[in-house]
Amino acid sequence: MLMIFNSDSKRSWSRWILSVFFILAGANHFLNPAPYLSMMPSYLPWPIELIWLSGVAEIMGGIGLIDPRTRVLAAWGLIALLVAVFPANLNVALHGWPGVNLSPLILWLRLPFQLVFIWWVYRSSLIRQKE
């Protein structure tokens, strides 16, 4: 799996894929907030505002990965965001996802993907190539 980031070209494509993913995912927070609302832990205040904030952060992070001048800040911001939304994903695994028909196994298998995305952002945007 580490081999996919051996060249600058592959790292560039990888960043573009991540950028598109985060921009679209962030836009979805505004276009379809219901699934995000249903997964929010009840102890968090201002659920819709947090959904909007995370949507803006995903869009800004995705855009930031494109420009080398903002890439490092965007990558760290996206990593922080992925850590910050983990409680919502854990909440869904523990209590189910109202309105979404997924098996408990799938809900638990979603959790490790947070680490995969963190690794992907880190590897494609923060590690410098050996010269």
C-alpha cells in the first residue's frame, strides 16, 4: 500500500482525489444534513452548527490541499477534523444510525477508515519525498 505514493505524480493524483472527496463530503453537510444530525452524540451542543462547521472545514481543507502554500495547514486541519468527528462515528457504532439501514458490523468497520483517511492525508500531503 505504501507503494502508491512513490512518485510525485501519484502523490499529486492522490491529493486531488482527497480534495474532491473532502469538498464533496463538505458540500453534502449543507445539501443533506439529516444523516449527520442523526449521528451526532446527544451531549454535543448546537448540532446543526457543528455540522455546518465540519462541512466548511472539509471544503476548506479540500481546497487547501490543492495549493502548495496552504497544503500543510490544510492537511493538519483535516487530520484534526478526522479526529474530532471520531466520537460521532463511535456513537453510531455503539447506538446505531437512526434513519440509515446499515448492519452493526458495517458501522463498526467504518471506524478504522478514520485512521486510513488520516494516514492518506498525512502520506500524500505532509511527508516530503526523498531527494
